[in-house]
Amino acid sequence: MPDSTSVTTTASGLTVTPTGETLGATISGIDLGRPLDDRAFATILRALGRHGVLRFPKQRLDAVQQMAFSARFGSLEINVAGAYQEPGHPEVMILSNIVENGKPIGARDAGQDWHTDMSYSATIAFANVLYALKVPQREGKPLGGTEFANMRAAYADLPAELKTRLAGMTVLHDFNKFWEMMRRRPGSWRKPMTAEQRRQKPPVSHPIFLNHPITGEKVLYANPGYAIRINELPEKESEETLEFLFAHQLQPKFRYLHRWSEGDLLLWDDIGTLHNAQADYGPDEPRLIKRCQVMADRIFDPGFVRAALAAA
């Protein structure tokens, strides 16, 4: 398990301050609007593997700068929904409840239930990079937090018998499961996925346990947002096992809540965590966050990781 208490100042001049909880650390001493040198990148990559969720406070970024930072970690995805994208930069998705001229400027309900981004894709996600421009407030307290669950800790705490029984098995993930769940919510803006969107994102399978590419630790890679079936089990046993796993991984001891401040850039590991955006704010409490999704097209290359960490 990560060291969750010690504050370190690295050779790159960055200070890493853990939250003391199951996940999370703040990294200070860096302006992400400037090009990221190899030593700083190594420090951040190592901290991401150790803490899972990293906060960079008081940043001032435009879309190009956010994309440049994000692209150090892997290729950037363009969301299959094809909506609410930064003009000229479709890799940046806008998450917001703000309405201008009668039209929403961003996705109002993005991420509002437990999931792991892109587990429904043949190439899964490695990381999310979210930049907060407006954070809803009520009575001086921030709303719209993002909650995380630690899948390394969840795997470690599974019964030994279950680890043995499920070893080598795979889980089927389906984008449409989460989409339809969100569509059923009152006031949803979502339309049914088109045949073309379904063709672009057919269900895919991944191992139920993955080795984390930075730390080598095993993680539980099945989430209630997209996982629909353990392929190697009979249907009823699959349903019962997934129900157990979903309840297990969301126990309070595995969870960490990030409370946003304007100017926060949050980088988190999609392989080792689940997340859930809290919808505890109203339409008159503006929230504006811009997101880049980093794919895992480089991070599983041992050469990439070794070369990156060697610069620390």
C-alpha cells in the first residue's frame, strides 16, 4: 500500500503532499502551463502510481496547454458522443451545467455514477485530466466533488479463495450500459445511441485482474458502470459474483472524496481507481470543468515506463 503520510520534495523541485487517506496527493511547485521536463514527468508518474489521484492547485491553463500536459501520458481520446467539445480541440470535453442562449455549453451529467472511463474500449484509459474553471459553492463550501475508490486496496482485500477462483477470467464491458442508465434519469439530455455509435463501441472483454503498469500491483478491473458479464462463469453465477464485487469495491474504507477549488487540475489513474461525480448542486450553482482523456496506449509498454521513471 502507498505511504500516505510523508511529504517529500523531489530532485525536480516538486513537493508531494499525500492526503493521508487511501488515495490522493497534492503536487505543488509546478506551472503546468509550461512544457513538462523529463524529471518533473518522472516525479508525477511515480506519484500517480503511488497515490492514484493527484491535485495540482492554482493552475492557469488554456486548452492547448491542458492537451500538451495530458499528451505526455498517452494519446488523447475524442469522446464517442461527439458533443460538448472545445472549439477546434475535440480532445477537450466540456463538463458543465451552464446554459447560454438557451443551450447547455457542456455535458451536465458526465460521470455521475461509479465507473472507470473507457473500460468499454479495446484500448482502455490510463488517466483523466480535469481542470476546474468554476466550482459551485453553497454557504462557502464547494459542491460537485469527485469521489474515488481504490482498486488496488479492493483487490488486496478480496477473499483468497475468490482471488484464486477468478484468476485468469475476463469481464465483458459495454458502453451502452452506463449510457442507458443515465438516460433513465429524470431530465436527461441523452438520446439513445445511434447504430453508428454502437458500431464504434461494441462490448469488449478485459481481464478481471490487471497488473498495474507502474507499480506491478494487482488491481480489480470491473466496475458497476460498464461491466456486464464474467465470461467464464454461468450467467447466474456471474451476476452474483459481480454484485459481490461491486459492493466490495465501494466500501467506505476504499473511498476518497476530492473537493474542488477553482484552478485545480486533477490527474487520476483510471486503471487503479473508480470514480463518481457528485451531483449535489443546482442549475443556479455553476460548474465548469474541462477534461482530457488519456488512453493506455503507452503505459503498458515496460520500456516507456522504465525510460520515464529513470529521469527522476
